[in-house]
Amino acid sequence: MTAVRTQVGIVGAGPAGLTLARLLEREGIESVVLEDRSRDYVEHRIRAGVLEQRTVDLLSEAGVGERLAREGIVHHGINLQFEGERHRIPLNELTDGRGIVIYGQTEVVKDLIAARLASALPLLFDVTDVRVEAIDTDRPTIRFVDDGGEQELACDVIAGCDGYHGICRPSIPDGVLSSFSREYPFGWLGILAAVAPSSDEVVYTHHERGFALLSLRSPELSRLYLQCAPDEDLDEWPDERVWAELQRRLALDGWTLDEGPILEKGVAGIRSFVVEPMQYGRLYLAGDAAHIVPATGAKGLNLAIADVHVLAEALGHWYRTRSTALLDAYSDTCLRRAWRAEHFSWWMTSMLHRLPDADPFDLKLQISQLRYVVGSQAAATSLAENYVGLDRV
Ligand SMILES: Cc1cc2nc3c(=O)[nH]c(=O)nc-3n(C[C@H](O)[C@H](O)[C@H](O)COP(=O)(O)OP(=O)(O)OC[C@H]3O[C@@H](n4cnc5c(N)ncnc54)[C@H](O)[C@@H]3O)c2cc1C
């Protein structure tokens, strides 16, 4: 067995783990990042694509915003479509000029990996059998296996950035964490298509056949979603059927949805989940390891990056001053933002999806809410400020 020491051991090379590693590097704090998938896999895992301005600003300040500034597509509005009409919510007018930036999670991850490798700092892919131990002591340890066999990484602190299915959260003893969750009786069937987006801005659609979303990843790549069953069988969805259903749900007089080759197709669950606290001993959970939001609010990636921003500052403060004040506040600080995002994502989800057992009363409420949001400046501002991301929560 080989034993190595570092200051911060990071489990997971998703957006949370890689951003944390970069922020720690800027603070002069050592870290080792461990990832159980291959570099190719994590760089091509199609997921989120909507960045809040504060996420963009943080990545730029961390020195990984150059390509993002060049290729990211700034959006100043989003559209809500219902009862055959499309209504624009002018995000920038309602939020003092703020907007969102469309830039795929795959691209964020590629930029962060490139920066880590350029700094010649440890980032290990394809490790197996990762375990965190002694997390309630001041010498927590990560054990794992790589090409060289069994390894031991002694740390000051461990960051559990290993997503919803990772090993860090389950390593916390029973009875410590409280979990809060909501399952929704639907999922999203998502496609990535090689066709120029048919709308310059994202379109969220409430339709009698179910929710649909038209989004994009670049001027040449469209990303589209359909509400489906949580366990929808993809074999039942040949490309022609996907496009036909999208055409039905997104249809609008005088507008055409352009079709193209489907490059990727998948079904994702829609779920709300939070654990409290986000810390136990010297193990700090960040991102999807601690909370999941339905993708309707476009918050998952932004929340993950917000968590590690708080964590990096708290660790920097601790190493500089030995004061644990910010580390002690880590969980509460992050949970305030996480719960705001949970509420907003639940609210958007509830307003836009067709519940399988919805009665006419539910439907009338949804339509009334949508009319209010597009008709009232106060209601539209509430949506807009949450969508672009609140500075204070
Ligand atoms: C299918 C899907 C689609 C999504 N679409 C959207 C969207 O459209 N909009 C949006 O805002 N959000 C979306 N999300 C959510 C968003 O992508 C996540 O919130 C974001 O990836 C969170 O980043 P993270 O770093 O916390 O976790 P992850 O991205 O999950 O990264 C965790 C990393 O840890 C690694 N790992 C796991 N276990 C171990 C282990 N034992 N040892 C070492 N490494 C491990 C994983 O391989 C992964 O690389 C989607 C999520 C999914 C699953």
C-alpha cells in the first residue's frame, strides 16, 4: 500500500469537485481529486447547460472562463408557452440587466480538467473501491485502488463531491443526517440534436400532452426534453416518435421546430432531495451529494458550484487563521441557497408539468398561475430573479 498526504481530499471530478480543486489551488491549498470514471466519460456526460451570472463570474475569477466568455451564449429572456401562446419573460429588464449563459456542463468540466492538468496537480481517473474513513477524527483518510494497487490518502479534510450515488454521504453514520425528498410521478426524456436551435431563447411549454422544453447547447446543437414516465422505456421512442411528440407539444402558429439527427437520448428522473447538515466531522458534502433539484429550475450545476465556493473560502480562512467559524457555518450557509433553489425548482415543476392524476381543478390553478406570471410584473420579477440567481438568500 502507498500512503500519501494532502490537505483536502476531493471525491468526485464533476463540476463541484473540479471547481473546488481550482479554487483551492488559487488559495494555495493542496488537494487530490479522485474520480471513479474515465476522463472521457466525465467530459462527455450530457447534463446541465444554464449558468447563472454568478457562476460565470466565479469561473472567470478562477481563471477558467476564457472559452466560456468566447463560446457561452448570453440569454436575456426565457419563454413560457401555454394555451397555444408564447410569452417572453425579459430577465434582464426585470433584474437590473442580468441574464443567464448557455454553456454545457460538459464544456465547464473540460475547461476545469484542462486547467488542473496544466497546473500538473493530482487528478486521478478510473480509481476504484473508494472509501472514506476516520471522518470524525482530525486525520480523515481516503482509501482507493488504482493501477498501483491499494492507496491511502491522509487528509485534513475530505470534500464529498461524488454526486447523488456517491459513497461519501452513505459513509456518515446512521442518525446524523435528516433527509427531505419528493418524488415526482414523471421523468424527462432528453435529446441532444445536431440542428440549430429553433428559438433564440429557451421555451418552457405547458401542454395537455405534458411538459416540453426547447433549449440549446450551442448555435449548432439543440437540447430538447419531453415529460415522460419516470421509467420510460427508450426503446419505445425511435427518433421519429420523439420529434413528432416535440412537434405536437411545442407547436405555435407561425413558428417551426427544425429537426436534425439525434446525437444522444436519455431518460432522467425528476426528484427533490436535501440532507441536513451537509457536514459530519471532517467530511463536507457539496453539490448533488447533498441535494438534488428537479431540472426545471436549471439550478443543479449552479448550486454545486455555489457550495464549493463557500467551502473554498471557509477552508482558506481556516488555513490562514485556524478559525473554524466559516467551516462551522458551511452547512447553514449552503442550505439557505439550496432550499431557495429547491422551492423555485419545485414551483416551476408544479406549474409546468401535467400530473398523471391531475383533476380539472389542478389544471385551472396551473393556467391561472401561468397567466399571473406572464401578466404581472411582480410575479414575472419573482421568477426572473430566481432564474438568474439570487445574490442573497
Ligand atoms: C441525467 C441528468 C441530467 C441533468 N440535467 C440538468 C439540466 O438540464 N440542468 C441542470 O441545472 N441540472 C441538470 N442536472 C443536474 C446537474 O447536472 C448536477 O446538479 C451537477 O452535475 C452536480 O454536480 P456535482 O459535481 O455535484 O455532481 P456530479 O456531476 O454527479 O459529479 C460527481 C462525480 O463524482 C463521481 N463519483 C461518484 N461516485 C464516486 C466514487 N465512489 N469515487 C469517485 N468518484 C465518484 C462521478 O462519476 C462524478 O464524476 C442533470 C443531472 C442528471 C443526472
